[in-house]
Amino acid sequence: MNRWRSGWLGGWGARVLAVVLMAALLPACQTAAAQIYIPLAYGLTGLCIALLVSPTPTAALVGLLVGALLGAALYNNSLKRHFLERHRVDQK
């Protein structure tokens, strides 16, 4: 018997509790728009290139993941300091 379904929270209660906990911790995350959009742009570019080479769902997934990983690495290594410094100046 599934412990989560028969517990005091029920099946949906555990999911609601998880979403509420994530929403409560979200303000502690310091994110900038570039932190999301740069990996997303690289991921979509990788997806398009992979679909041009081989139009399969597996290629699309691999292209998206590799592109997003490259975009995250690019942001983390070279652009992170630039965007965070500008963000601090804007707050003052």
C-alpha cells in the first residue's frame, strides 16, 4: 500500500505541500532574467539544429539539453559577473 496515498495528507495533499514549500523558498533565490533566458535561447537553438540534422524526438531532447547546458556554462563563466554587477548598481 502506498504510504503517501493512505497518510494524513492524502494523494494531493503531499503535492500541495511540496508546491507551497517551493513557493515559500522562492524569494530566497537570487535570479536575474539573463540567468533564465540565455540557457533557454541556447537550448532552443540546439533543439532547432538537432531537428534539422535528425528530426526525431530523441534528437530534439538531446539538442535542447546540450544547448541549455552550453548556455548555462556561458552565463556562469563569462556573463554572470557582468549581470550581477549591473543588478547591484540598479538597486542602489
